[in-house]
Amino acid sequence: MRRWRRRRAPRTLEGLINFRDLGGLPAAGGAIRPGRLFRSDSLAYATKSDAAHLLHDLRVTTVIDLRGEHEVTHLGRGHLATARVEYVSAPIADVSGAPDLVGHYVAMLTEKGDVLAGAVRLLARSSTLPAVFHCEAGCDRTGVLAAVVLSLLGVPDEAIAADYAATAPAMPRIHERVSVVVDRLGLPPRPASVLDWTPQAEMMLQTLELAKDRWGSMQDWGHAYGLKDDDVSALRAALVA
């Protein structure tokens, strides 16, 4: 698989272990503008220094939180809770089970399409940017929204899948953190089979292929959930250079 050059976060963050800039990825007509759109694990883990960096150096103005209400209530929002940013709750929770993660991702597209489409419309507003979107680990729900946005921007499937797989180095620390969260929320212990799981590009490639089989294209998926061509045009104008 081709290695795409991308802009890295300008400094190492202390509490965020899966934060990255989507800038630099190839898109239709150019590349995604650096410093405009970021994806992350939960910002509740941002230290005071991390929060200051996001606000003052990266100038983040909008936070899109994909966690469910139960997660937000019990795990909080951390140092950014009182920051002067637009906070948008876009919960991707209570999605039907599936035999594998690819099926789960397609279920998100199907059952939470309205929420995902709403996030796209928000990101299409230039006043929203720079923005960061996140879930708990910054892998699954965040990965699906990233795939939607990147696909609508004309990013090749290989590059979308490579971005998804870029979470892999953070997985050991994510697994440690999730174990603590499971205990805190009183959830059932995770099966041994997922304790060393790592995201692989092929999973996202399969998801994108199934989405094409079902809807035709990501733009057709968007139409099914109320996105207009003008929304996609505005998204591209805001994020592609």
C-alpha cells in the first residue's frame, strides 16, 4: 500500500494518545488543508497543557463528541469542558451488533447516518474550523466519521484505510485505558480476543466497499441522509486546497 505523506501534530501531547491532523491527505483537486481538521481519542484525557495547545496553538474552535450520553456523563469532558469552543454532541451509540467490526461500521453508517450527516454539514461551515472530532479511543466511531468526510472530499480509499490503520501504534495504551473505563462504567469484561486487537487497513477498505455496494458512493449515502450537493461542495471548499 502506498504511504501517504501527512502533517503530524506539531508537538507531542501528554494525555491524548491518538490525536492527528488529517491535513496533507490527497483529495479531489488537491490535498486537505493542514491545521483545519483533527481526529482524536477522547478530549477528556487532555492535560491542561494539551488543552492550551489545542486552543491557542491549533486554534480549535469546534469539538464534535461522538461518545454516548452515558460516556460523557460518567467520563466527563476534561479541561476543555469550560473552554470557549463550540461543543457539539453527536452520539454514535446503541448501534446494532454485528458479527465483525466491518459489519458494525456499516451499521453505524446505516443507523446513525443522520448524526454523521449532521457532523458533515457542521464541518462544511468555514466558521466551524479548525475542528476536532473524537470518541473514546478515537478508532471506531471516529474512524467511521473520518471515512465519511475523507471519502466525500475525494480522498482515495487506500489513503482513508491507511489513516484508519494509523491508530495501531496507540492501541496498547488504548487497551489499558479501556480496561479502566469498563470497570468505571460497570460494563461486562471484554473478551480475551479483543484485548490485543489492532486496526488494519483491510477492515476499512472492506467497509468502504460494502458502503459502495449498498449506496453506490459516499455522496449517494449522503443523499440518503439529507446531505445536499451544496453541502459537499462547501465541505470541499473549506477543507481542500
